[in-house]
Amino acid sequence: MSGGTPPRRRVRELRRWMADRGMLRRSTQWREKDMPNIETGLKEMMEIEGAIGAAVVDYSSGMALGTLASTNSLDLTVAAAGNTEVVRAKMRTMDQLGLNDAIEDILITLSGQYHIIRPLTSRKGQGLFLYLALDRNRGNLALARHRLKNIESGLEV
């Protein structure tokens, strides 16, 4: 992997390298054929009013399978890794509490942004989550959550 390789290609190469060495869980292992569907989902997420960044993330590895942003100030690779820890911690806590329920979404409210994490509930989507960063002044939280739910239902990975 050279320094001049496009980021999406570097991610594919890294995932392939990790898969060849058994470093990825088989159940959530990303496949290149999923990329067009992921890209469509990301575009739909960015069409949500106020969206500043979107990602589809594998929380078993912490890697973003795809990202799209309207600004360079939001490092979605860092956000993917950090939000992976949030999802893992919440799932661990639910397990310790004996809660037999599913997470619909996790909301992090900042002074100027909303960050919405939505774990995928489909059988094929297990181990993945949608991540949306939303400008608080331009976005509508209820509408964004509704749209994410619809995007999730149409996403097949």
C-alpha cells in the first residue's frame, strides 16, 4: 500500500490483508460486492438536511466500510473507531444488566452537532452500524432518526 493510493482502495487492501490472516470475524466480513449498496446508503444519509458526515462501520474491527462528508474538518475514520467503543460499551452494559433488548440508536448531543449511531438489525448487517453527524442548527433530529431507520431497512450488506 503506497502513500499515493486512494483511501477507499487502501481500506479494501487492508481489509483483504486482515481477512487473509483470519483477523476479521467471518460473520461481519466485508465483501467488495457490498460496496455499491454501502455507497448508496451513504449518499442517502448525506441527503438528510444538516448532514455533515456519514459512515457505515464494522464494530467488530472498528473500521469504516465507507464514509462520506461535506467537510474536511470531520475525520470519519477517527469517529468510526471512537464510536465503535461507544457501541461495544453499551452492548457490554446491556449484557451485564441482563437487558434482552436491541439498541435502536445512540444519540450524542454536542453544542453544535448531533451524532447518531444506529446498529443494523438485519441478520446480514449484524456487527455494523450507521453513523451520522448532523449540524444542530440545520438538521431535524426526529426526521434524521426516521430517515436513518428507512435507510437501514433498504441497506443490504
